[in-house]
Amino acid sequence: MAIVKLKSKPKVAFITGITGQDGSYLCEILLENGYEVHGLVRPSAQRQQSLSRPLRDGVTLHAGDMCDLGSLIQILSSIQDIGEIYHLAGQSHVGLSFQMPLSTSDTNALGTLRVLEAMRILNLDKTTRFYNAGTSELYGCDMPAPQTEETPFYPVSPYATAKQFQYWTTVNFRDAYGFHASNGILFNHESPRRGTTFVTRKITSQVALIACGLSESFELGNLNAVRDWGHAKDYMRGVHLILQQPEPGDYILASGTAYSVRQFVEAAFQIIGVNIEWSGTGLDEVGIDSVTSKVRVRVNRKYYRTLENETLLGSAAKAKRVLGWQPKYTFRALVEEMVLSDIRAVRSGRIFAHTPLDLD
Ligand code: G4F
């Protein structure tokens, strides 16, 4: 007797922020797992170009905006059997949020409420799981390290206060309306796809320009800031696992190791065989090539934050225990991948020396 295998229907997911670093990795993971993927893009966002052609072929993009409830309702109601919503969109630059607190809150805080409200209006609460992109910026200064899911929040930027609203709104929709709604509290996660306004990619792209003889030096802000840096690809695997749990919950994803911005600079230069020595203090500190004595890094006050979260270090013990999540990249492997990718980008003309924005 011939056995007829019925093809199961693919899972359907919707990603807000699909054109960003995290969205693009998550999209690839979902496609690898056989999902039908839909993504939200702002009509003006040229960044949809950054989704490579083969990737775009497997994805349906919808034009909409986190500030427009109507478009969110229209899009969500047009997607059949949507099972998972990954809400990653938002204004993600902490420094910029001090200059644009209102629009940051509108996009991030109210934007999240709009997605959840759209789900509630469309009765998606019983059928569709929701993931909210939380952040280590929820924690304040001088918190005991490592931070866990039990560590109290004390946000110190407009970005982080908006994220606090997102976090609790997600919890509230879970408790009040019974949504399968989860938060990921992600510590800094980087990759060659990171924007150059974030410190890691700023450093690796500038080191690549120096390696190729197209720049002499670059400027940074607070070299003493300590961050727990992991690879975005690892973290998006974790995010996918969070929504596969039968019960919703809140999970930290972190590497459990912390390095200062100064150490990131040293590690990036080591990849191109340059040893950096530091001289001076505060705004007068410089990073010098120990062989040629050339100054490669200077400090500029304009890159300092109005208020700074000096040290962040997370414990992903819960995610490891419950989700079975384990990051694969080491700090050194992350830095190496970013520097080598940026050197290739410089050589092929995709990165060129530029005048950085004040916010870089
Ligand atoms: O790379 P950053 O701009 O990232 P930050 O502020 O930690 O936030 C990032 O990670 C969070 C956690 O995942 C996300 F929620 C958030 O959306 C974003 O993705 O800055 C890292 C550190 C800061 O302490 C900053 O003051 O580097 C310090 N820094 C020193 N010089 C600099 C610079 N940051 C930038 N962007 N540019 C500089 O020249």
C-alpha cells in the first residue's frame, strides 16, 4: 500500500524591523526552518535594499509604520494563519534618544502597544505568539553583576524608559488578556551587519580603513564603558527558541563576559597586527600604535552620553536551562569576523572614509 505523505503547512511569522541587523538574521533562521516570512518596512526605508535578493524572494514585505495603527491592522489582517510575531522595530540608538525622546517613545513604546492592540482588535490573542525586543538598557547604573531576570530596572535614557514601557506592556497583555507574549532582554549583540553608529561597528569599520591606508585615526567617547557583547546570529536563535516554548516568559540573552570599549579597540587592532598602547587620561587619552607611534584613537566629548550606563553584564542562566540556548561565538571570533568583513567591504568600495555624524 502506497503511503501518501501530507505536506504540513508552513508556520507563518511576521517580523517588524526585518531590514535591521536582527531582523535579517532572524529572517534567515525562520526561512531555514521552513517558515513563510512576512516583514514590515517603512515605505521610505531604503534599507530594505539590505535584504539580499535571494532572501527577499522568500519573504513578503509590507509597507507600514509603527506609528500608524491603521496600517498595522491592515497588514496583520491580510496575512493568513499568522502564528508568530517578532517585534524588533524601533529607534535603537541610545545616544540619539536623548535628542529625540518624543519620537523614540512614540515609535518604541507606543509602537509596541499599537502592535499588541492590533492583535487584540483582530482576535489574534489565542492564535498568535508575540515576542518583544527588550534590552539590557533596562538596568540602571551600579546594579549588581551579573544582571538576571530578577535584577530591578532603573532606565537611564529616554530609549530605556520607552523600553521599560514596552517590557511591562508585554507582561500586561500576557497577564490581563492571556496573550502568549514574551520579552527577550538582550545584551549588546553585534555583527558585520551592525550599523556604523554603534561603537563596535564604528571601531571595526575605522580599523579596516586604517588597515587599507585610507584613514589615519578616529574618535570615540567613553572608553571605560563596559558591555557584554555577543553575536546577533546567536541571539536571534535564542529569540526563535523563546517563542517555541509552550508558556510565555521573559529571558535574558547574554554572553556572560564583559569588555570595555578600550578592550574592544585593542582586540580590533590585534586582528590587523597592531598593538595599541594608551597614554593620557580622560579627554586627553590617546591610543597609539606601539611600533609606529602613530596616534590611532582620540577621545571626543561629543560622543559621550548625557547619562551613561557604565557597566552591563548579563547572566543567561535561565535561557540556558529552559531554552537550551548556548551562544557559539566567542568575543574574539566576533571581533575577527567584523574586522575581516569590514576590510573586504573597504576593498570592494562599500565603505569609504567619511565625516562621522556627531552621534556615531
Ligand atoms: O554601541 P552603543 O551605541 O550601544 P548601546 O548604547 O550599549 O546600546 C545598544 O545595545 C543595547 C543592548 O542590547 C540596545 F538596547 C540598544 O538598542 C543598542 O543596540 O554604545 C556602547 C557603549 C556605550 O557605553 C557608549 O557610550 O559604547 C560607548 N561609546 C564610546 N564611544 C560609544 C562611542 N558609542 C557610540 N555609539 N559611539 C562612540 O563613539
